[in-house]
Amino acid sequence: MNQMAPIDDAHDTRRRIFAIVGSASGNLVEWYDFYVYSFCALYFASEFFPAGDSTTQLLNAAAVFAAGFLMRPIGGWLFGRIADKLGRRTSMLISVTMMCLGSFIIAVLPTYQTIGILAPILLLLVRLLQGLSVGGEYGTTATYMSEVALAGRRGFFGSFQYVTLIGGQLLAVLVLVILQQFLNEAELKAWGWRIPFAIGGVAAIVALFLRRSLHETSTEATRGKKEAGTLAGIFRHHRKAFFTVVGYTAGGSLIFYTFTTYMQKYLVNTAGMSKETASTTMTAVLFVYMLLQPVFGTLSDRIGRRNSMLLWGALSIVTTVPLLTAIGQVTSSTLAFVLITTALAIVSIYTSISGLVKAEMFPAEVRALGVGLAYAIGNALFGGTAEYVALWFKSIGHESWFFWYVTVMMVIAFTAAIIMPDARKKGYLQGHGMVD
């Protein structure tokens, strides 16, 4: 391993920025491939789940989406172990390859009309594969980006994980909006929904080649430690950090998916918007949301990560119910844009530093595993089920109960933020500067 030059060295800074860009590009593709399922479900749900009304079909599609999340803890463990034992770069290469394969399979998957019950079964299996992949992507990318970021500006540089994560969502809905301009609803249901998945597969191949050029940030010394990449290494010495991360990930993932992927369906099913208007509105919202990440990442560099987390938790507890209630009653896309953007500005306080906050709580030898597994558990149980729970409450006639469910989970996240240590006083990334 070669010690990196001092932080103020221009060459060193360029290398770190290139590493951020390289890892972030793969992250964008991974999340595009995962989210395109949610945005296209409005069109292919009836092709794989023909029985029932539109809400029932979306409920079935959401169940498959949630099932993909249930693989995330396994992915978080598997890829976290690979990243801590074999290197961050190796882990990121494998995960993007798996996502690529999954997208190409969905693009050519026969529907229920062609192969019957096998269609939803195969769709489920592919989503489980993609869930495994993205379960490993988050922890490894968060670890890698936090390790190459410049000290004193880690909040700003670390925020680009969510810039590209949101960028993946944005690209997915943008592709759908473009298709809606050229294809009618019948064409989109028949075959048009396959196009975004094919695009994702090709993009993943490009990302694979970009990631091959990345530098490794872990050292042979840390990879060779006995407890590197092991559950024993986490639960013996870092149990409190692990469960703290699970706590605020539960609330953070739930509120994130509520105001992003679920909002398109909420605007259509509850507010009564057309599918095209809802897609266009969410495209504009996600674009602004993406731009907010570096702003709030920089704020965390000024006021401290723990203070940012406390601010996010408090604001979310107070505003979630009023905002969701108002969004469900909107009559104009402009008002919907303002309300959802307001909600996501609050969520940005968390998402901009989400990966970095987790990475600062674990030492290098178990960092990817600690971040990835703790995130995946909280995300699978609460983030991945957000759409399903929301639609279920709606199906039984108590949609507003979902608003309070989100609020309760934010109380838990706020409590976890109170418990978390201040990284400025005790952070495992202080002084990190090793890259091959």
C-alpha cells in the first residue's frame, strides 16, 4: 500500500475526486436498475398480476419490490465481508455485475399470459438477485466514498452517494416520462415497460468498466486482521454502533421511500393525478432533491453530523402527518411539487450524510460489513415495505394510519440520533488516508 500525499496536494485531491466520481457512477447505475421496477410497475403490474383491481395489482407488485429488500441483509453481510476481507473494489465490481444480469433478464421476461404463474415467480427470483446486489452496494460504496473523501469536507463529498442514488431514481422516472411522450398506455403495458430495464443493463456494463479503474482504500493490514469482515468483530466490540445504525436507518429509509418511490403512486391513487402528470412532477422533485444533497452535506461539516441528525429527526416528527395529508388533497401539480420538495428538503439533512454517519462509527476492518448489514436490516424491514404498508392501509380504508406509522418510526430514529457519538470527538475516519 502506498501512503497518499498530504490533503492539500493538488494531485492527491484530483485522485480522490476521480475515485468519488468512479464509485458514484456505478452507484447511479445500480440504483437506476433497482428503482426502475417501482416506476414502471404502473404499467407491468397487470401483465404479471392480472387478477383484481389496480390497487390489488400494485399491491402485488409492491410485495415483489419489498421481497427484493428482504435479500438486502444477506447482501449486506456477503458483500460487506468481501469488501473487508478482499477489498472495496472487488465487492463493487461483483455487485454491479449481478445488477446488470438482473436487468437484462427482466427486459426479456415472459408475462403471465405467456407462461402463467411462472411469470410472477421468475420476476420474484430476479428481484431477489437484484436485492442481494443492491444490499451489498450501499455499504461498500458508503465505505469507499467516506474513505477517499477529504477530511474536513467529508460531508460534502460523502453526499454524492445520495446524489447518484437519487440520480438513479431520477434517471428511471425520466426514462419513463420520455417513453410516455412517444408511446400510448397500451403500448407501454404491452412492451414499452421493457425498454428501461434494457437501458439499465447496458448502463451497468459501462459502470463495470469504470469501476475496474478504481483504487483500493483498504490496506493489507486491515484485510488480514482475524476479525476483518466477521460478525464476531462487530458484535464483540461495536454492538452499540450497529444497533444505533439500525435504529436511524429504519426511520430514514421509511421516510425516504415514502416521499420518493411511493409518491408517484400516492399522487395517482389518492390525489387523483394522471400517471403522466405524476411522473413529470416527481421528475422535477427528484432533480431538486438531488441538488440539495451537497448543500446539507456541507452543513454537516459546519455543525457536526450528530447535530444534523437531531435536526432531521425533530423536523420530520413535526411535519410528516401534515405534509402527507396535504399532498393527498392537492389539486395542482405545482402545489404537489412544493409540498413534496419541502418534505425531501428535510429528508436531505439525513440522506446527504447517511453513509458517512454510518462509516464513521466503525473501524476499517469491519466498516463495510457494519455499515452494509446494519443499513440493510433497517432498510429491508421498514424502507422496502413502505409502499406495501401504505397501500395496505389504503386498501382497508385507513390510509392516514400510515402517516402516523412513519411519524412513530421517526421518533425511534430521533432517539438513535441522541444516542450516537459525535464523530468530531470519536470518529474512526479521523486521519484516514490510505489508497493503493
